[in-house]
Amino acid sequence: MSEQTRVAVLAEYRAARAADDFQRALDIVLGAIDHDEQHPDQPPLMDEIRGLHLPAAA
């Protein structure tokens, strides 16, 4: 997955959560899980999605 595609997926996920579109957010998460399983040599997309819910360190 290109860096641009990765950024677009994360932006779409954030937009879905902001709009309370939990079905779309779930679809993106399930797609990320599938992608991670099919591309174990790439950085895990699910790690980045999980990281969106962590507070930033000061």
C-alpha cells in the first residue's frame, strides 16, 4: 500500500468516526485486518488505526 493510500484510509476512518458512521468505520477496520494478513511485510495498518485512539505524549 502506498503512503498516499495509507493516509487516505486513515483520513476516511477518522471522518467516519467523526460522523458517527460506525458501520463504515468497522468496514475500514475489517479491511485493514485483511490487508495486514495479506501483506505481513508492510507496517501494520491496524497499529496506525489503534494509535488514533491513544492520547499523544506531552
